[in-house]
Amino acid sequence: MKTINEIRAITATQEYDRHFWDAMRLKPNAEIALRDALDSITGTYFAPAAGDADLRKVITRESVIRSLATTLKKYHGGSVIWAADSDDHAAFVSEGAPIPGFDLEDDFTRFVIGSHKIAGLLKLSEEFAIDADFDLRKYISERMGKSFARTEDGAFVNGNGTDEPYGLLHDTNGAEIVTATALTYDSVIDLFFSVKPEYRAHATWLMNDRTALALRKLKDEAGNYLWNGSTDTILGKPVRICNDMPDIAAGSKPVLFGDFRYFWIIDRSPVSMKALKERFAMTARVGYVAFELLDARLVRKDAVKALSVAQ
């Protein structure tokens, strides 16, 4: 069995790229040239490096959370990541005095990560699949990328850690909770100042459309709106809409605020794919199945806070 580095070397070649897309276009015997990059777990073939990059560009473009988070690749090297968990420190020192902040014993937190599988399937007319003038590569990247992005965002927000990552709203592995009796002008300000200044500097608000509509209507006693309509900011920080966030309701967490760069998305392998001709032959269609493996962790829980509505 080849290592992931050996597979990546194979998939980076122009020859592999050509054979891969020939196989997707159902050309006879094209799959034979892909055998050295077979994913034995899924029975699919790892995408060529350029195709994998195209698909991930679409995923990142379409995903709300990926555009805010930190993305890492960990294709090999075990199932543990280490995240810095200390406050960086600098100080003026006199000549010969000890330099502060050199005790590194507790500087890192160990996170065990998994390889959660996302599977996607799209179907296409066989006529288009074999048409050399049809941009099959772009079509698959756009369709599959959008589908993966929607699935990822749902897990990155609400994931329970079983067959999917722990999401930002997870009770124990997600954001720290700030409780309010209702979503009010004052409770939003309390949430803002509950986040440390170092995290507020690059912070973002995250909510769904219905919560955003409610916040757009909030005013202080002088009639000033909380939401700046000209810049789409609240207290100077941008608002992002993710409709996987819950509605305002008793016991829900409709608003997240903080520095989402501390939410780490770990891609665990290149995307793999295969054309399924026989299964859909009766309808003159081709199925394309694709897989990706990933995990995610909020490595500093206090970097993002969730507003929980008590009643």
C-alpha cells in the first residue's frame, strides 16, 4: 500500500490528471492508470492535485465557516494536534535579567482528532459526460463543492462529534456560553464585552437571517439602532449570515461572536472520486460519487462566545 505522500506525488502529475478526467468521461481502460491512487476504503480514486485544489476553492468560497476559520492539512502523522494555549509575553528587561515567558510546560493543548467522512453524489446525462466540449471538471467542482460546503457548515455549527466534527454550538467542546433572558440591546453588548479584547480585535458576529432581522430592529433608549446598516456591522464588527445557526428560542444559541480563526478545520485526505456508469445506465446518466475526510476543533473555547437565550 502506498503512503499518502507517494499518492500525492502520483496525483500531481499531468499524466494522472489526464487519465483521471478520461475515466470521469467514461473512456475505456482509463481507470487502469489510476490504480496506484486508489482509496482502498471507499473504492474511489484520489483526485489529481489540480482538481482537488479546484474543488476546495469552491468549498472555501461557498462555506461561511471556512472563510472565517483556520484550515490545516493533516494527511498523515497520527490523530493528534497540538494547539498553543498560552498568552504570549514580552517585557522590558534590564541587562542580564531573565527573559519572561520561557516556561513552556503548559503552552500546548493536545487534541485528538478523527477522520469524519462526507460523501456526495451527483448525476449527469451521459451525453454531457462524454462530450469533449463540455467542461466536466468545472461542472463537478462547482456542484460537488457547493454540496460539500453546505454539509460542512451544518456540522461546523451543530456537529455532535459522532460521525461528524464537534460544532461551534456543542455544549462541552464548542464556544463558551453567555446566558441572557432574551435577545436585547443590552444582552448583545454584554456578549460583545464578554470576549477578551485580544479576540475582539478580529471578531465576527454569526447568526441566521431571522436573528439578523431581529437585531436590525433593536434600538437603545435614544432610538439609535444597534446595527449599522451602512456597514452591516454591530459595535464595529462585521456580521456574517449562516442559516445553520438556530432561531431565537428558549434554550437556543442564536448568536456567536468572537475570533473564528481559533476554530481549526483539519482536512485529513485529498478528495477522492469515481464515475458510476452501470448504476444509472437505465436512465442514460452517470453518477459521480466523491468523498472527503475532515475534522474540526475550537482550540480556544474563550475565543468565541455563544449567546444562550434562557426563556
